[in-house]
Amino acid sequence: MVVFLVALPLCLGIALASGAPLLSGLLAGIVGGLLVGLFSGSQTSVSGPAAGLSTIVAAQILSLGSFSVFLLAVMLSGLIQIALGMARAGFIAAFFPSSVIKGLLAAIGTILVLKQIPHVLGHDLDPEGEMAFQQPDRETTFSELFGVFGDLQLGASIIGLLSIALLVVWSRWKPLKESFIPAPLAVVLLGIGANLWFEQLGDPWLIKPSHLVQVPVAEGLAEFFGLLQLPDFSQWVNPAVYSAAATIAIVASLETLLNLQAVDKIDPQQRTSPPSRELLAQGIGNVVCGLIGGLPITSVIVRSSVNINAGGKTKLAAVVHGVLLLLSVPLIPAWLNTIPLSCLAAILLVTGIKLASPALVKQMWNEGRYQFIPFAVTVVAIVCTDLLIGILIGLAVGVSFILNSNVRRPIRRFVEKHLGGDVLHIELANQVSFLNRAALSHVLAEVPRNGHVLLNAQNTDYIDPDVLDLIRDFKEQAAPAHGVEVSLIGFRSE
């Protein structure tokens, strides 16, 4: 229910920002919930139209000349993703540095906070909280914030501030925290009730339609299906369509894999989602979106984090949110249009604070410059450019730090002569990443039976979790089986 209420205005707003029909955003949300939710291997990820794709979608619609031709490109992009999934191309997700993934989370949280402050206070006609730093009206995120104080809508502001207060109280007061009603749902009910009351009071309390959810209202099922658009198959020989399809497939797949890893990191149960299966699920979803008139979809960190914060534990939450979108659009659009955007913005703002928490920044700082600098660069790049460019900049910086560290100080091994026998001394690099895993595994496999190996991490700032697992498995399983004595220096005792 909570993800549905948050996804509804986002689907509409992203369609608006993409220059596409509003219904296309809702259809993408429905497909992302129902189809991708069923086929995905992730229990907590929620898919739908992504704000990070809006600029690419707008550019491709313009270059292809019509939305129906663009739909053909979306369908073909889905086929490309299906091929990538079947080829098990999701393995590239393992090469994303953790500092960049955490930077993505913090950047999305920062953007949510900055972009939702105007909506909480009833300012700005941009209902989707567009994720780009540079706005279509040539304002930036920060100049929008400065403009808030000169244009406040009283009713929307009161609802937004009360919603934040309710969310804070709900998270700290034990009886409410343990109740079966999720806090965001209570916030939405508060918003609807306050909106209906303010209607009776009139100006200046009256909330304008631009600050309410705006679902397209169809008179019947025939009119609803009449709003659907189909792909223009006559353009299948147009080379520009295939170029657009490849662009959409590559960008959507990269965002999906990064978001999937980010979602797994905030999953309370720390489950690992199969990336290749996710590419396959996203491909199926995009084929269907192209066929029925929907925007391209990806795994979306905002909805996924809202899902986790609301208590979602299985993929049923994503599926049900898709069902609710499907039922609500033709059945209860008038009721949905009474929900103030300011109360939804409050939910997103609090979610953003959790993603970009000071504790995360402190943790990255304590892990040293090799982790903090790529993290900080990723955050700044995403906030000041856009999602895709920021991720690429963060990846470039993160990989350069890893390569620089490994080139300067690779794994070093030498044999020490002792009275009790020879000891193989393995000195680990300053940064031990997944790139070192194969080399270390090979060195450990060469330790002779009944030998003695010393692993020295005294000069090491960071060890990849996969490498730690390799060392732990060797010490606890392989070494005892071969009579090898293992000594560790410089590792944390815990």
C-alpha cells in the first residue's frame, strides 16, 4: 500500500518529465510491479519508470519523431535485456566497488531531501521531484530551494510539516512503531482528511489541484483502453530505432544492476539477488511496456527503499503494489486525486534522510581515503549532474583508486626461515579488492601440506568481503584438511 501511494505520483511525474503521455508512466508502474515482481529474483526490489531515464527518454522521443516509434525501441531494448540475462551478463555487477554503491544510495537520499523540501512546503509545480540537478526551467535544485520561501501554499505546507512530525513520532513511540498500520499509510490518511477539511475552510487553506495527485480519469473501460498506444512496427527497418533500443537497454541495465546491489545492502536480511535473472525480468517487462504503451522500466532505489522502510520482506509487496496501480487507475481515480503531494513528499524526504544518514558518511570516512573519496565523488557527481553520468564518474574514480593501489603495492610473498621450519609470509596490499581474489586463491592453493603460512594485513586499509570469506574458508576448512598452520597479523579480532 505504501509503495503504491509513493509510486503513483512518481509514475505520473516521470512521464511528465519525459514528454510522454501520463498514462505511459502508470502502465510502466503496473508492469514493473506485476510482471517484473513475479519474474525477479529479488525479494525487496521494486521496478517502474525511473527518473534517471527521463532525459534519455525525452531525447529519444524527440529524435525518433513520435512516441509510437519510441515504443518500438522500448520493446527491442527489452529483447536485448532478455538476451543479456540469458547470457548471464549480470556478472558485471560484481565489479562495482562498494564505495560507489554506497555513494549511489547517499546521493539518491540527498536528492530526495533537496527535491522534496519544496513539495513538503507546497511550492513548485514539479510533482515528480525531478532527479536532475539542472531543471527544465533553467533553475537548479538549490535555486529552487531558495525560491520556496517566497511562494508557500499554506494548506499544503501544514500537511507536509504535520506528516514529517507524524513520521518521526511514529518511528520513536513504541506503541505506534509496533502497530500493524505502517506510518506512511497513516500519513496519507492524515493528508486526505486534512485536504477535505481545508476544502471546507476555503482560502488560504484550500489546496490547489496542482499540489494534489492527478490521475487521468476515464469514463469507462472502453475509454481507458482507448488511451493505450501501440508501437509503430512499420519503423522496424529504421536504424535509429535500433540505436535508441541499444541506448535504453545499456542504460536501463546498468541502473538496474547498481540499484539491485544497493537494495541488497539495505535489506535487513542481507539477501543476495541474482543479477542475470533480474536482467531477464527487466527485459520481459520492457517488451510488454513497449507493446502496450509504457515507459521503459528499471529497478528503482527510491521505491525499493520505501518498500524496505515500510516493512516489505518479500516480492509480494512489489506485486501487490502493481495490482493496486492496475485497480486504482480505472476504479477510484477521484479518491486518489484527493491525496496531497506534500504528504507523499514527506514520506520521500524521511526516506532520503535514512539513505543519506550522517552515520553512513562517518563510516565511509573511517574506512580511509580509498573508500571515502570515490564515495564522496559519486555523491557530488550524481547530485550535480544526473544519475547515469554520476555513476560513471564514480565508477571511474573508484576503479582508478583500486588499480592505483594494486599497481603500487600488489600481493607480496616470501619465505622466512625459522628453526621450526619454513613460513610462507604473504603481505597483503593496501587495498585488497576482488581483483586480488584469484591471485590470493592461487597463492594459498600452493601452500605445501603440513606447511605454515602467515597472512599479514598490518598495512592494509580495506579488504573486500569476498577476499575475507576466502581467507576464512581457507583457515577453517582447507588448511586443517591439509595440515597447514595459519597465522594472521593485522586482522580485526571481531
